[in-house]
Amino acid sequence: MQQDFILSAYDYHLPAERIAQHPADRRDNSRLLVLDNESKAISHRRFADIVDLMNDGDMLVVNDTRVFPARLQGRKDSGGKIEVFLLEFPARVDGSSAGPARATALLRCSKRPQPGSRLLLDGGPVCTVIELLADGKARLEMQFGEGEDIAQALSACGQVPLPPYILRQEGTTAADRERYQTVYAHRPGAVAAPTAGLHFTEALLQRLKDKGVQLATITLHVGYGTFAPVRTEEIRDHRIHAEYIEVPAATMAMIATTRQNGGRIWAVGTTTVRALEFAARQCHGTPAAVEGWCDLYIYPGFAFKVVDCLITNFHLPNSSLMFLVAALCGRETLLLCYETAVREGYRFYSYGDAMAVVTAKATASAG
């Protein structure tokens, strides 16, 4: 058990060629490693077969956040090149549809601009540096036009912020704007996709509805901290980044009804798990809307109150995302799944294949 809390116990060997650089030809044609969480048996399917794993009366919860084009290029007022990586979706200063917006950003340039400096973004808004922060970050004020749609403005000038392990000679392509986005994404705010959801198509979701599976949403805006490495060998000493969430009252009520009727709660992705488990602890058994900053850290020993089954991608070694999956299925079992996936030629990380941790009956405690 003590090994469950040691960072190096979550390491595994991954050949570079197993890191997916492009998505599958079709979303639901990716491969799916299925773990029976009771017998620990492993089987192999295509993602479209996920319908066969769900029952009438089960509930599928997805994260409807939308990745916005957070990577912007431009020049400082001194003439030097600069890259601005927005760490959050810009918010109007006064909350209205007019006036400037503010956001925290990571600045990449040869010499940091000083407060008061202007940044001229290529095809985008003029920015003013309001405050310099630690680790290369800064607080910016961005001049959008009155009534201008910020999401559309960023789409016109920004690039999709692909993860750092996607290393392609051609860089970001037009196809990434579609494929690095779930089909149900509609709330801009994430700088990384909730990648477990990338495998679903509209047709696949309809097949699930036709089978009697109920669909519900949460929102968790995935932050840049999702790529932050764990630096403590004792994983319980790690502090996870906080991310903004909204869990509708309707979703919490549907969970209660599903539980009463014996259905299972399926979470699509680790972000959905964190949002649901955080909300359950805020509601104290009474279905209600929950919104705010979620810093729930899940690792082995965690008592799940909501989630029975999980659909997820294959994660980086020694990452907090691995800890979360291990909390559901066990660390040694998880490493066996990863070892099997490497041996069987699965594709890893954001554009890679998926795994499903499946429990035959609802097991999470609602108490």
C-alpha cells in the first residue's frame, strides 16, 4: 500500500512512437482497452463498442468545456517578437459586453515587457501589461471592440494550444480546430481538451440515448496546470491546481435518480470525475447546483461518492491523472493495463486511444 503514495511507483516505459501525433481517422474508431474492475480482466475493442458496455438506466456525464485559441503571436511595442499564451478566457472588466477584458497569460519572449507596455497581437486585440507575475506570467488588459464576441475574436487570431508532447513538423493545423475539441463542447474556457471525450460522435451519443443511457453535463475549464509535473516523491504532499467548475442542479438530481434506480454513473474523463466528486462533497446529499474553484485531489485511498465507471485516455507517467485512475482501479492494475497497452500497440496521450474502467453494478457510496 505504501507504494501507492510514491511518485516513482507510477513510472512506466513508453516508446516515443506510441505518443499519438494525430487523431484517429474517425473519432469512434480509436481503440478501447476495457478493464473489468472486479475480475481485473482486460479486453480490447473499438471505441464505438462502448455502447455494448452500458445498460439501460445508466448515466453518462461529460465535460462540455470548449478549448479556446489561447496561443497568440505578436510583437512588443519595442518591436521584439512575443508569444502570448492565455491561461484563462478573457473576462470583461465591468462584466458587460463593452470595454476591455483582462486575463492572465504566459509570455514567451527574449526580454519581458514592463507594466504599461503594449503588445500588438497579429490580427488580434492590442494588449497592455498590467502586472508582472511569477514564472513568466503577466496580467493583461485586452482591447476588444464594443459588443465584439471575444471567442470569435480569438478564433480569428489565435491558435489551438496543443499539448507540448505533440511535436509535428507542420505544427498546428486547421484540422486541430475540429479534432482537438469534443462534439459537445460549447462553453469556451479551457486551454486543454478533456481528451476522453474526443472519441464520441453525435451518432454514438444518439445510440447511447436510444439504448436508454441518460446524458448529462458538467463544466470544468481545464487549465494549464494540467501539464504541471508532480515534484514531490510523496504524492500526498503534492498540491493540485484549482480549476473553475459548474455542475448543474439537474445533473446532481439525475445522479440521485440514477442511483435510486440502480444505474451506474459513467464519467467521461478525469475532469468529470473531479467535478462530480467535488460537487457531491459540497451538496451533502441534497442535489443542488455547484460552482467555484475545484482543487479536489484524488489518489489511492479516495472514497468515491458518485463515479462507478470511467472512460479515460492513457496519461503521462508519474502524473496526478494516473493517481486518479489508480484510485478507482488500483495502482498495480493500472500499470498492468498500461504495460498491456504498450505491448498491444495502443496510441497514448491526448490524440491517442482510450480505456474504460467498468464495474458491473453501482458501487460508489452516495453517503
